[in-house]
Amino acid sequence: MNNTPQDWIASPGTPLRGTLEIPGDKSVSHRAIMLSALADGTSQIDGFLEGEDTRATAAIFARLGVRIETPSASRRIVHGVGIDGLKAADGPLDCGNAGTGMRLIAGVLAAQPFDSTLVGDASLSKRPMRRITDPLALMGARIDTQEGGVPPLHIRGTTALSGIDFTPPVASAQIKSCVLLAGLFAQGETIVREPHPTRDYTERMLAALGVDIEFSPGFARLRGGQRLKAGDITVPADFSSAAFFLVAASIIPGSELRLRQVGLNPRRTGLLTALRLMGADITEENAGEHGGESVADLVVRYAPLKGIEVPLDVVPDMIDEFPALFIAAACAQGPTVVRGAAELRVKESDRLAAMSNGLRALGLQIDETEDGATIHPGPVQSGSIDSHGDHRIAMAFAIAAQRCNGQIRVGDIANVATSFPGFDMLARGAGFGLENA
Ligand code: S3P
């Protein structure tokens, strides 16, 4: 029986205080499983995110014949089967809620000598997949989607892929990574040129596991037919999870939080730029390196925020952080304008609609556009909002409630466990008013 509570009742707590350990990075955890599974030899992953999304990816590779041990929480020992060692699974492979899981794994499975089917939950089953099946088809893959280009994906096995020189139509690390992973198995060279640079974890991890790959912001090139060597992988704390506490402490008077050793890959930290433009007080201390990624403690103190126009070139670097940004904007002085963020409409939910409707339900004025919104700040009233099963929408409104004049019922919160298991306990420990309904 699943006893997971489905709603939260969130209300103002106390100023946020303390030192928080944020769970491991979701993007890095997915890739760590995939690439160590394809490597020759045994890899140890530390700091693995024990979230539903990343566990779904591990379960899929186990079903493809990879032995994965869990000696303790947040650690995996992966016995790689080599680039040619995956075996057909005995039925559909369930990616759960994870777009990253489905899109990257499709790149690997498109190049196997056996057929596979990838399925997902209700949210993932509505998300666009032509963005990956189109380039994979150019490489010679054969993948059927459902009408409208959505999952399940039926992938017919082939070992005859050819490299391509591809420019994705939208800035997307998932598209880039999918094509590069298929390129590992393809004849010749695969090149991805990006309209705007996106997170480069796939490139970095391939290089760390011995693949000869050339990459720079917005560009990646590799030759097919290379083998990966096992290596130990350390996963930094997830900036996207830290983001909720950066915003929460910024808007709750008297707050001061230290978020320990958070990953600061520049393709992820656009929210830091935006919050600092708004006047946030966030400093970086104890800077270091964790598994090849820059990390630092982020120390955030309450500061009055002002509205901004979010710079267009920062948008891709904060693409997962708009739910949190909307709450910061709602609590600032003066309007905040978001443009160039149409990708938010095809995330785990339509995040522009979910945030705009949610904030309106709490008494705020939001002018929604096709690719953004203008958020007019104001007092946050009591109300009920629907998170549409989207983890980041749920956490964003838990934060909004800390500035509310009553309480907010946040509906459909079970998917918080996809990216941030234990968010509610950590938040309560820091001072949030947050109860299971
Ligand atoms: C991710 C890339 C981004 C991001 C997602 C994780 C990744 O998606 O929104 O949460 O790990 O590559 P897009 O590639 O669709 O922008």
C-alpha cells in the first residue's frame, strides 16, 4: 500500500536557520548510472540521488543486464557490461517521471541489436519526444512514438547508426546528450552544435571515463566505436534543489542558511545571477571541487528583493528554477518580466501555466505570455493550488506559503520524491511551516 500523503498544508514558520545537506544532483546521477553501466569494469558512485527518477534509471539498466549494488544509501556499485554488453529486457522499461531518463536512454537503446519499449508516468507520457526521435532517425534509428510524438517509445534495434552533425532546434541538454550517446555506437563522427550552451555533464563524464571527446560551450564532437573505462564518480549536491532554499531564505526576514557544497556548474546557476540582480544576499564559501565539478557552500541571508527583467541569455542556465524564481518575484518590490522561456510549457507540467494559475489563486496578478510572464508582486493570500504532480511546482508553493497571511494547501505533492526525497523534513527542520494534509 502506498501511504505517501498527497497534499501539504503549508503556512508561515520561523526564520530559516541552520546548515543543510542537499541531496545529490539528478542530472549527474542519471548519467553516472548510464555511463558506468556501459563502461568496462566496476565503478563506484557516491552521492547518488535516492530519488524516484534516478532509481528508475538504475532499475532500467538492471533489467538490461547490469549488476548494480547498493551497499549504502547514496552509493551504488555498478558492474559495467561494456559498450556491447547490454541484453534485451523482458518487457517495457519504465522511466517514471523522468524526461532525462527517457531521452538519454533512448539514445543508447536506439543502437542496440534488440528491440525495446520505453514508457513513463502520466506526465512523461505527454512530453514531446520528436525532439530526440528526429535526430536519431537521421542517424538511422527506427523509433515509433504515439500520435503527437509522445511516449511510449517503441525502439527497433539496429547496429547500423551513422554519425550526424546536428544543431538542436531548442537549447536542451537532453537532446544533445541523447545524440552524443547514440553517437558512441555510430559509424563516424557525431557533432552537436547548440543554439545556447546547455549543461555539459554528459561530455565531462564521457571524458572522465576515457572517451576521446572534444567539447566547449555550445559544441561537442566524438567518434563512434570507443570504449568507456570504469571510474569512480562523485555526485555534487543538486543546485536545483538548493534553489528552493536560496529563494526561501531570501524572502523570509531573519533567515540565514548555509547549503553545504552545492554543485556550481555555470550552466546551472542562472538563478544565482537572477537573484543577485534582484538584490539577494548569497555568498560562496569553502569553494572546492567534487568529482570534477566546482562546489561551494552557499550562504544565503534574507534581503529585500526588487523585480527585474530576467536577462534572456540567463534563461537556459536556470531553466529548472523558474518555479522558485516566480515566488521570489511575487515577494519582491516591482514587477519581474520573464521572456524566452517557452520550454517551460513542456516540462513535468506546463510550468508557466501552473505557476501563473497558482499565484493568481493566491491573489497575485500575473500577465502570462506564450514564452513567459510578468509577475506583479503583492501579499500572498491563503488558498489551494494544484501542483499538477510537478515536484518543482509543489516545492515552490511550499515556499510561497512561508510569506502567506494564512495557509496554502498544496495538492498532488507525491512527485517531490522524484528529485528531492526528504524535502519536507529538511524544510521543517530549517523553520518551514509544512505539514502533511
Ligand atoms: C536536464 C536537462 C534539462 C532540464 C532537466 C534535466 C538534463 O532539460 O530541464 O531537468 O539532465 O539533461 P532539457 O534538456 O529538456 O532542457
